[in-house]
Amino acid sequence: MAQSAESTATGQTSPKSPTSPGRSSLPSAMQAMPDSRQQSFEEIYGPPENFLEIEVTDPQTHGIGRNMYTDYEINCSTNIPAFKLRNSTVRRRYSDFEYFRDILERESARVTIPPLPGKVFTNRFSDDVIEHRREGLERFLQIVVGHPLLQTGSKVLAGFVQGMFVFLVL
């Protein structure tokens, strides 16, 4: 019976035996892996360690004539400690987003704040315009709330998306 030989660092050969003490027949990458325990159902299917989901939904138009405006529902689900509530829903107008963005720019000089969808002056209450704006506001919020420096450093971010933001008239 022929034995295979393995080269050592000194150039000598030594017998290669899968049953030799201290040696394993597993590839070296698998040898380095620690013993893993079986994961629980909660660990496999539970929420990730840190998650944040935000949606802008349900646009509603209010008022009559020159006093008409549309507001949007912001739904937030998270387990990030900077946010006080796990789940929240709040309604915000476009002008609220403008004010919020201005405050973010002033308090976060190191972070580039994305633009809001542009102002619309004609047909601003048409379904297409409202939906386009809703999508733009959702993209804006997803970028802003997903930014790690804003999550931890902003004094107004969590309050805006969770309904604890107080607007001051300047």
C-alpha cells in the first residue's frame, strides 16, 4: 500500500495520514471555523440587529381654493436606539419637509442633505403630481434616516419622522 507524502517547511517529506494526531482531513478553511450552535427560530426569522423602514404613503388633500394643501403619512418602524418609538405614524406637509431640510442643513454641516422634489405651481393637486412628490419625499427620507451621522447626531431627525418635532414660527 502506497502512502502519500507531504512537503514540510524544511523540504523533507512526511507521511500524510488523515488519522494522525493533531491533523484533520478537512480543508484548512473549514478547520478554522469555530463550532457553530444551532440558531433559534427567532434568530433566523426575527428582525435584523438594527433595522429602519420608512414609507411615505396616503397623500390627502385638504382645504378649499387658495388654502388647499396635501399632507403625507410617514410610517416608521425601527429598533435603532436613537428613535424613541419602535413604530410610529405622523402626517407632514411639503412645507414641513422644507423646514425640516433647512434645519438639517444648518445642524449637519458635514453631511450633504439630498434635495426635496421640486415645487410645482401648476396642477399641483393632480394625482400624478401628488404621486410623483410622494415618491420623491419617500426617497428623501430613506436617504436621510439611513445616514449614520444623522441617525446619531441630529436633534430633529427622529422627532420629525415620529411626530415629536415642534415647528417654531420664525
